[in-house]
Amino acid sequence: MSDHPTGLSPATLAVVAGRPPRAQGGAVNPPIPLNSTYVSQGAVPPGELAYARADTDAWHGFEDALAALEGASERGIVFGSGMAAIAAALSLLPASPEAGGTLVLPRHAYQTTRGYTAELVARQGVTARAVDIADTGDVVAALDGADLLLVESPTNPMLEVADLPALLAAARERGVRTVVDNTFATPLGQRPLELGADLVLHSVSKYLAGHSDVILGAVVTDDAGLAELVRAHRTLHGSIAGPFEVWLALRGLRTLPLRFERACENAVELAQRLSRHPGVAEVRHPSLPGDPGHARASAHMDAYGAIIGVRPARAPGRTPAEAADDVVSRCGLWVPATSLGGVESLIERRRRWATEAETVPEDLLRLSVGTEDVEDLWADLDRALRSAVGA
Ligand SMILES: *Cc1c(COP(=O)(O)O)cnc(C)c1O
């Protein structure tokens, strides 16, 4: 679709990819085409539009731009949510009530990914091996006889960093397909296809769209055969995205490099200050030299990301959950809400969800750092943490 020069950097691709061809009097941005059907008779050749559940030009600008950012040779495949993208990716697993396929996934994968996996185990005969994704030996051992490795890195919400190059190479050697949920890192933080992943997926609802106003997902791949299967899954299940949501996501994607850079800078600064704060017992952010994920993130990622894990200090007479809830309720700028990756900073105690993994600490606060002025963010957080412990 785009006719821009080659060899551009990601910050430029985010701006120029997925635009209509340059033409005198032509539009700079793609339109929002509202069509369920297209004029068509006889056999439909590949690539021709016929019915908008199967394909529509409403998706192409975003799909092309995301593929450009991930360095994919195939057009991206947009879905109605991140979960729809995950369901499509996991449909590559063999399924049968007697002997379904074997999936290796992080024990601290996104909670609804874990919920969906439990469903595959209960109803499709799938075997799930939950591993510590940061423990390379553990993961590689689990790959024997497996069909699919799903990697999340950093994990949501524990921020464990996988040795992505090593895991993808080990899976490839063993003929195990690989899917990387790249929601936390974004293509600006890491490009798993370049490291050998078969599929990359996103919850577009987070950083890519970036304004907490849409739910969308996407899959990208270099493999034409896999793209065909994933696209067929979308068509058969009808897990499609609406034209306006996709237009918003493309509009959001234009500023991803600016938003993500600012959010990551803010997160690095806040993580450092939090690690010296009297109201804080533990901070997780891969930028911190003492963080278990620091060396790996420094080696293979281009950014440390903008999610921070914080466990507040315990106040006497309070349970860990109460202490953390108290911090959240004392914030005035940080918004108490789930989700992440928007311009506004969010704070949430993850175990308030009954479906969150039990190995996630009761008092873990997930901070999604936004693009506000870092001093305003700090003032609000510092006050909330201090007043919660009476410091
Ligand atoms: C939010 C999220 C998802 C699910 O995406 P939705 O768009 O909410 O369906 C999947 N993976 C990760 C890491 C997420 O944060």
C-alpha cells in the first residue's frame, strides 16, 4: 500500500507506513470505509475484496504499518481483541478430546491467556506445561514433545524477562512452533520475528493504540502459510475488528515512538526513586541494575518498558492486600484501573482479580507509567506511599 523509501527506522515507519499511495489530490490518511460487501461475481482471486468478515480495506493501513514495525514480510492480521489474536495463535495446536497438542507457556502469562489455556485443556485435550519463563533450563526441558511455545516477555504482571533468543533457537531446533506476546515490549522494545519467532501477537488495546479507547488485537508473521491459517481462523470465527476502531489504532500507532519513549523514560526514573522509598518493600523494573531481568533486557531489548511492579512496605495491623489497596486509594493522579499502555498512568493491585495467578503476591501493584510529567507522577505516588505507611 505505502510507497515510502526502504531502510527507514521504526520511528519513521510508525509515521509513514500504511498510508494511501501518494497521488495528486489524494488523501494522506486512509479513509474509514463502511462496507460489509464489495461488488463481486464469479471466482474471487486472492487479495480481491468480496465480504468484509474475510477482508476489508478498513484493516490494511493498520495491518501494513504494524507489519512494517515488526519487520514482517506478510501483512499483519488485525483482530477484535488481543484475546481473539491469542485464540487464533493457539488454534495452531493440535486439538482432540483424546490427544490434543502440548503447549508450553509462562506460569505468569496474562491472566486471561491462562484462563483460555485452561479451557483448551478441559475441552480440547490440550496439555499445558506452565514454566518459569525466566528459567531457560526449565523452559527448554518442557519443550520435549511440545507443539507450541508461547512466550510473554516481560511477563504480565511479574515482569520476568525471558532469554528470548535462546528460547526461540531451542524451540526451532526441536521443531516446536513459537508465538511471542509482544504487548509489553512493543516492536520498539523487541522484534521477535528477527529473533526467529513464528508468530508475534499484540493486545493492540495497550501501547499500539495507546489511548485506552479501543479493544483490538493483532498477529504478525513472516510465514505465508501460517498467515493463511490465522486469517482463516479469523474469518471462520468472525473475530474481526470494526473500521473505526482500526482507524483509531492506526492514528494511535503514529505516535507510538514518542509515547513509548516518554513512558519508558518516566518508568526508569520512577523505578529508581521507588527503589529508595521508605514506603516500598520491593520494586520490579528491568532497568534496575539489581533486577533479575536487567542483564537480559539490556542484551536483547531496545527499551526496558513502562510497566513497574511495586510491593508497598507493610503497615502494622494490615494485611499485604490492605496495605496495597490503601496506596491505590490515596493516589489522585494515577488512575485506579486495569489495563496498561495508555498515555495516562494507571495503578492496580493485580490479585484483586480472582483469576490472577496465586503465585503473584497479594500486594503486587502493577503501575502502567504514562506520558505525564514525571515530577507530577512522582509527587502523587510519593505522597500516597508515605501516607499509607504513616511516614
Ligand atoms: C491485555 C493483554 C492481553 C489481552 O488483550 P485484550 O486486547 O484485552 O483482549 C494479552 N496479553 C497481554 C500481555 C495483555 O496485557
